[in-house]
Amino acid sequence: MAGNKRVVAVLGPTNTGKTTYAIERMLAHRTGVIGLPLRLLAREVYDRIVKARGPSVVALVTGEERIVPPRTQYWVCTVEAMPQEMGADFVAIDEIQLCADPERGHVFTDRLLRARGLHETLFMGADTMRGTIAALVPGVDFMRRDRMSELIYAGQKKISRMKPRSAIVGFSVENVYAIAELIRRQKGGAAVVMGALSPRTRNAQVAMYQNGEVDYLVATDAIGMGLNLDVDHVAFSALSKFDGRRMRPLAPNELAQIAGRAGRGFKSGTFGTTGDAPALDDHVARAIMDHNFTPQNKINWRNHALQFRSIDRLIKTLEMPPEDERLVRARESDDLRALKALAQVDEVFARATDGASVRLLWDVCRIPDFRGISHAEHAGLLETIFNDLHQRGYIPDDWLARQIKRIDRTDGDIDALSKRLAFIRTWTYVAQRKGWTKDESHWRDTTRVVEDRLSDALHERLTQRFVDRRTSVLLRRLGQKEAMVADVNETGEVTVEGEFVGKLDGFRFRVDKGAGAAEDKTVKTAALQALAPQFHLRADRFYNAPDTEIDFTEQGGLMWGSAAVGKLTAGSDALKPQVEVFVDDIAGPEVAEKVKRRLQHFIDRKVAALFEPLLGLSKDDTLTGLARGFAFQLVENFGILPRAQVAEDVKALDQDARGALRKHGIRFGQFTIFMPLMLKPAPTRLRLVLWSLAKGLNEFPESPPPGLVTIPVEAEAPAGADTMSGYRNAGKRAIRIDMLERLADMLRAEDSRGGFEAKPDMLSITGMTLEQFADLMEGLGYKAEKDERTKVKPVDVVMPKDGSHDAMDPSADTVVPEKLDSDLPGDDAADKPIMDVAAEEPAGGIIETPSDETHPDDRTADVAQMPDDGIAPMADVASEEPEVNTNIPEVPAEEIPQGTAPDADVAGPEMETYYIFTWARSPRGNGGGNRRGGDRNQGQGKPRGKAAKGKGRKPGGDKGGKSQNFSARPPRKEKQIDPDNPFAAALMGLKDDK
């Protein structure tokens, strides 16, 4: 054991300034070396000395990093990397109590016994080492340093209740990550510090904590080794750890080393456990607070006097037992295990036959197993490196480049980056060894660049995963109880203190979807507090907004632009709906009331404008008796009444009552009594909403697209929805009620008993094919009989050979008829224009309003609507042209019978489909009703029209024959002149002149 002028053991608990004292003593000498337990702490001390003396005189030497300026005076090293016997004036070893560590203790013990400065030597550590140091180091002086602040046990506490500036300690990577994820969700985020991190990553994480970006730190027990952090509370998530061989409970002095990080300088700190760990025993907690622990009487030792004559001799000296009773032979370490494994390899054993080779092999075996994959794989890597060094004298550049290139990737998650960082540490260590590569400077720089790149990527991933800057900022401002600044842009995106927190949808705040449950609550609390003034400004803007910016949806929602601000609810009167607003509670009752008043004004004005005819009817005091009661029913049904429901009431109305009702635009149709103005799209849309509210429906039927004469029947629609939509169900489709009345006017002129065919005008106003029209008629109570017949074609005209065009010339071969038989089906379809239904007076005597008075979009819909099957409505049912047969035999004109096509014998007769419609009486005499899904209450009795006087053949007759009509149309009863008509007197005069 070497002696020196002064050896001092500076002992005491944490937060006594021992490391700071050692730095001051080293700088008081011309040269010095300080050994530290972690490269993280070595980097911290290096930065402090560089700041004091400059980088040109300070060296940093660790297993993976080597910065040695030419004029180095002060060496900052990890204990394993300390230069031996260099003759520095000052030598210091920090955390000397690690002599008892099962894995690294023998290295600290060797420095305790052999490392000495020329003028001064310091050992800094815990008081537990006093007896052992006194016994092993002759002439040592002891200096006791007391803790500068108090350390208090705070008991067990859940992580969710952990106060800011706390460090939670875990003893595995999985445990650290789980805690950090929990804190991110509940507290906004945490910095992560582990011994496996590179100094660059660790410093970035610590800086994030120290700068206040996050208020929590999650770390392994690495923070117990002298790292100076601004921590108020240390919490243990477990009280045991895996030491590389087994799970073992942490000793009180180990707990104290970690807990002592709480409270720096003269600021007191606290320690305790989380909800996942049991509370500390009273005697353990008291020992930590009083810094009273069992002395370390046994420390680990391994022989330093190694012999390299052979591998076996080296192993034997490494396993030599100690002579002092306080020294315990260290358990088999990774380097010794690797040496024994390589000794079994024949090639290695054959190469290591001399002292230089054995020494080289031992140096290779001391490469740390940073990767931690398996002992066998690590031994295989060491074998390759040793063989190259022994055979070539260096590691091949191309092989080393391939190893590094595989690692030089920054993609992947935290685990992938952590593994690559562990791998690059191996090659960084190799690059630091002198003489192992051709270009040491190149490979040191290369490995350092890759490590820095991976470190930055790992820091970024750790921050992305475990830090929510938004929540962290908001929580900090909430804790400081300061007014926060909120900003809402034109699209409603909300930022608080510059952090995006969500979106303002009307008067409700929507938290960003990326937030979790606990985070959602935090963000919403902070945002709503900051948004309170914004709600008032928005409410004022909404109150003064024009009605054109507000609208209602078909499900009763109320919208301000694209934002939902309320919904309609049923009121005491169907025409007076009420409003329920969507306003967050934080906005306050004043904002909610202002929004409610504005929405109520909007819907009241909307009802008054769209239902003006109906409201005028309800307020007409001149209506009395039955007329008033009938008007009340019409108002209750929003201006549309199926006639079947009020058939008796209609019969009871006299002409005066009807005239008074007609003045309000009421039309008494055969199927429906309605107000044509109420059939427009806008009133229909509102009518469906108000009717659905009155019925208490959960899902409201949607209004049909404007301009359609027929629409498909909704099988699942509630009863009455077709009527409120302005349609009447008939078969598979529903027809608009005003178009149905026009169709009824046409049907009155037909022989519904003897049977009739569909006219082109009927197909035109419905926009249907013949098959669709047949289904519609069956839905209205008619029977449709389908049949086929020969399609009659126009006669062929054979021109005379002399070119004469005189059809009456008796010398002509063929006579051209002046007029075709009008009874032939479809003979005038091509020449007759489509009937303008809106311009004709219906046969029933009631003057219909033009189509644009009911639906402004219906002027073309009546005749040009395309049915669902894509077939355009045809004016003539049988207007199809036969295919042209080009293979017609030539027949002399004089041999072709008149009225016969030249290809008649070749093509054969062409057939056409037609329907005969007759009124289908039901047994109860209610007109048949709708046998195919129509309205239950729509049976009206057949339309009044022609009556057959006798039994005759159906229109169309037998197949290919002419249709015959044996019925005589009775004289039409004169229409009575309405006494309210202003031209009544003139009309009576004209009648008398007849």
C-alpha cells in the first residue's frame, strides 16, 4: 500500500457538497485526477471544470468517450478508466462506498488501496465506510460533513397525487416506461433518466426537467450517484431490484443514497413510496432521516497483480483469495467469464501462448457487454476481435464499417433505438483503445457521431412518448393560478398559452382527440377557464347575427354556420316549438340565456314566414261553425288532411263554408284537402320537423328532394310521414298530392267500370313507365290487367311508277288514305304534343293553380321526371319502332296487298303490352284501399267518371282487333256559378242569353 503526504476521507450523507469540495481541492493543485462512478456524473463534473479552467487543460476519459487535449492538467474519469501511476498532484475517488457493490466493488477497492496523489488524496462517500477505510488506509484523516438540509419521510402516496418537482424511481426499464406513461396522461409528462442512456440523451432529458418544461422525473437508481437535480420529493415505486443475479431487497443505506437526491442546498426534501410499493418500515425511515446505517465491514476485492505467462496463470491470479478479513473475493465478473469462455476456443488458446498475447486477450475480454444479448454471443464477438488484433494487429476497417453501418439508423421506437445505442457503445469503447484501429481519430469521430445521432433520436422519441407539453404548460399555469391567454381563430381552433388544446364548436369546447381520459379533464379545465371571456364575445356576435347565418336541420338541430348551438323541442302548441341550447357550463347562465333568446326569435320568425297561410287561417275570426272546426283540424295537421279522415266533415260543409275556406287557398281534392302553398320545399321541411316533435319521434323522416313527382315508398317510415312530406303512398312509390289530384281529374273522364287504358297525359304528369303506372294505379284502388296484342303499324304507300302523287287517281296502284284510323292504339302519339297539365282546366270543375304555385321547381318535373329505372316516360305506350330487316325479299309493288308491310311474312307480327284499368271495389265498399302498401285511410271510392250502360268488350278488344266503346257519355251537369265570383252577374246574363 502506497503512502502519501495527505489522505483524507470526506464522509457524510448526500447533499453535503462532497463532490464540490473535491473539485475545489483539485483545482488548487497543478494537476489532478478524479474518479467518478458514472459517465453521466463524469460529464457533469467535466463541464463544471471546463467552465472554470477552459477545455484546453481538461480531459474526459470514460469507457466510450475520450477527450484528451495536449496540455491536459486535470483528468475527469470513470473509476474504471482512471490512468494508473501517472503521478498527479491530486487524486480523488467519489462514492467510495461502492467498494461493497457486487459487480464493480473490486475496482473501487483497488483505487482505495492503491490510487494516491503526490500531495493529496480524497475519498468521498458515506459514513458507513469509516471503519473499513481506517483499517485499510494507514494515516487517513476523516472529515465529517453534515447534510445542509433536512430529509423527511412523507409516507405512501399515489402517483396521481404526487406534487410537482418529484422524482419517481423504478428499478427496470419496463417499470420506468410504465410510470412515465402514467405521468404523461395525468400530469403532462416526465423526463426519463437511466444509466443506459448516453450522456447526450441524459443531459437533454435532465435539461428539460431543470428548465421546468416538465415537473416530474422518472429514473433508475442512477440518480443516486451524485447527480445534482432540483428535486423536492423522491418516491420509490419498488423496494427491491434485480442485481444481475437475483432479486434482492434494497438495503437502508442504498435507499438513503437515492432518497438523498431530494432537497438541494439548504432546501429540505421529502421521500416516500408510490401506491405500488409498500410503505417503509418505521425503523428504515428513521435510519434514512438520521443517516444512521450499519457499517460496511466487508468490501469486494480482486487481485491486481496479474500474471500473463499463460491464460491459465492469468485466470489463477484473478481468482486468488484476499489476505485481509475485510476483503471478500469478488464474484465472477463479465470479463473473467469471457476469459474462461475464450480459453476453451482452440484457435484463441493456440494464439495466446506468450505474455503479450495473453495481455491482449485480457484487454479484449474487458470490453463491456453493453448489448446484454447473451454471454455466448458476447464471447463470439470478442473472439473475432482478438483474432483480428492478433493476426493483423488491428481491426479491419471494412468489417468495422459494416458493424457500425447496421446500427446507424434513427428509425424505430424507443426500444429499437436503445438497443442500437447499446450496440454503438461497444464500438465506441473499441475505438477508444489505442492501437486497435488503423485510424483511431477517424473511428472515434465516426462512432461518436453515430452515438450522438442515436442519442438525439432517442431523446426525441422519449419526449414524444412521455411528454405532453400542452398539458404540462396548462397544469403549471393552473397551479400558479394565473390568468391564461386563450385565442380562437376563424375555424374555431383554440390555443391556450400558444398550445393547441381543442376546438370551439359553437358554444361547446371539444378537447383535442389525441388526449386521454385524465389528460382530457386537465386540458378541458384549463381551456374553459381561459375561454370564459371568449364565450361572452361569441355570444354577442351570435345575438347580432342575421337569420341567414342560422338554420335548422331535418333532425331538429339548430346550426350557426357549421356549429351546432341547440335543438328544437316540443312545445305546448305544435306551431310553437321550444329551444334547448348547447352551451358549456363554464360559459355561465348569461351566455346561455342570450343564445336561447336568439334561437327562439329565429324559429318563431321561421314558423311565421313559412306557415303564414296556415297562421292566417287560424286567426280568421270570420270563420264560424263547421268551417272554423274544419280550419282547426287543418291547422292541427299542418295544412294537409287526407280526405278519408274528414269525409263526413267535408260532406257537412255547405257552399258558403267551402267558399270561405277556399279564400285561404284551401283546395278540396278527391284524395286530399290541402293548401298548395304549404307544399313548397321550405314549408315541407319545417312541417316534417314540427310534426316529428309533436309525435315524439326519435328519428325524424327527411323531406324528399324538391321537384320530384313520385318518390320511393319508405317501408320503415312512421305512419303519416308520406302525408306530411306532401305525398301519398301508392304501391311501391308515393305521388305528390297535387299531381295526384290532376291525375284524378283525368281519371274522372274514363270508364272505370268497363275499363280503360292509360293515356299519354297520365304517364306524362307522373313521369312513369307503363309498368310503374300500373303499380301506382293498383295502389290507388284500381285493378290492372296486363295483356298483349298485335302492334298495328302504319300502312305502306306504294308510289306509282310514273311518280304521280295523287292519292285519288283511280289509275294509281295504291290508294293513300287521307286519315289513319284514329282508333288504332298509339296512332296519334307521335304527332300530339305532351299535354300541359297545368294549363288545362280539370274535368272536375275546380280551377287548379299552375304548378309553379305549388312547387316552383315542378314546371318541368310534371313532364320530364326520369323514373328510378332510368327509362324516360313515353307519350305513346306502343311507340316503339320494329327493327329494320335488311333481308327483305323483293316483291313487285302490284303483288303487295294494301296495308301490308313488305317484311310482314319475314318478321312476323310484332306484339305490344298494355294494361286495362278497372275500379276494384272492396267487400266493404270503401273503394279497395291500397292493397300494396298504401295509406290505410286512403280509400275514397272510385273517381266519378263515365259509367258503362251495358256489357261490352274491353278497350282494345281481342288481340289484334279494334277497341269498341258501347257506353254513352251522359250530358254533363252544368257547373253552378259561385255567388262569390265577382263575374257572377255577367255569367248569369250570358247563361240567360242561351
